[in-house]
Amino acid sequence: MQLIQAKGISHSFDYELFKNIDFELIPSKSIAIIGKSGSGKSTLLHILSSFLVPKSGKVIMLERELDKMSDEEMDKMRRFELGMIFQFHHLFKGMKAKENIEISSILSEKSIDYGILKSLEIDNLADQKTSELSGGQQQRVSIARVLAKKPKIIFADEPTGNLDKETAKLVMDVLIDYVKKENAGLVLVTHDKDVASMCDEVYELENQNLSMILSK
């Protein structure tokens, strides 16, 4: 089973961003996409994650063609099966760290695996308000919130962009371990080649084309 299969994806704004891109993600795999600023990495990620419709081509996710799904079906898939990690955490500031994570768990009808908090080294911060946490701690809370819903596919846009190298490695270890244990998939966009190299496959988006440059 393929988690994602993209065929002939092209997109443009005032200029052509990329064209005829094919992409696939299978269970237990992590894929990094690198490229210069403005190459279209984040745009491609938004297309693959269902939040942007390509100018041409199609995306099949979890054996469903996105352009044939109703809004209700799409919302349900995003709620229960997809996880989005951003460079900025987007937490509820007035709530405790634990409460932020519990919201995701309740909405996706999953029980929280508190081992995830321990692996991210934030289990001792659960009862603190997120406004009292450092930026790196808040980012780890946001990642725990995503993992709490037990998604089948995780999409991450510069998830370690604001983290030091040690914390970035910790986060990547947790994400890759989750993907292996849960038979899930990870697609991330990053400028950090060290972070990218931790994934099973690395693709580079350059000159409107997507090319594999590393496969383990």
C-alpha cells in the first residue's frame, strides 16, 4: 500500500514553480525534501498534504484521490489520519502543555501515549503553561500534540528550524522512531542537510524538478 502517490504534479504562480513531479511514500518510510529558498518546497508539501490543489496532476493519499473527495471526507482524513508540524508551534498560550496535547487526542479520539512526552523530554513540563516554556520546549509540545493523534502520515515544514542541533536530533529520532513503530510515513521540508540525512530518502527540488539524491 502506498501512503501517497503523486502523478505529474505541476504548479505555478506568476512563474512556473515545478512541473511533472512524481512522488510516492510507503509505510515506515521517512522522506526529506531540500532545495533553495523559493524553489517550491513548502508549496509542494502543501499539495502533498491536501491543503493546496496543484495546477495539474493528481495526488492519491491513503488510496483516495484527493480531487474526488468531498469536503467532509477531506476534513475527516485531516482530523484522524494526517499530522502537520510547522516551524512555529501554534499552541494555545493560556493552556498547560498537557492540555494542548489532550485537545489533539480528544479530537482524534485517541488515548495519549505519555511515553512520547518522555521521549521528547517534556514529561516534566506537562503542567506548565506554554507561555512559560522556551521556544524549543514549545516546539516539542507541538510535536507531541501531533503524535498524540497517531497520524498515518506526518507532514513537517522546517520542524527543526528554530532548534539547536542537539534538540533537532532528538526530535528527528522521535519522529523516525514513530514512523517505524506505527508503520506510518513522514514527509519533511528542511534547509538542514544533517536533518535531511536522517531520513530514508532525500529529494532535492531544483530547476522545477524533483530528484532523489539519497536512498538508504
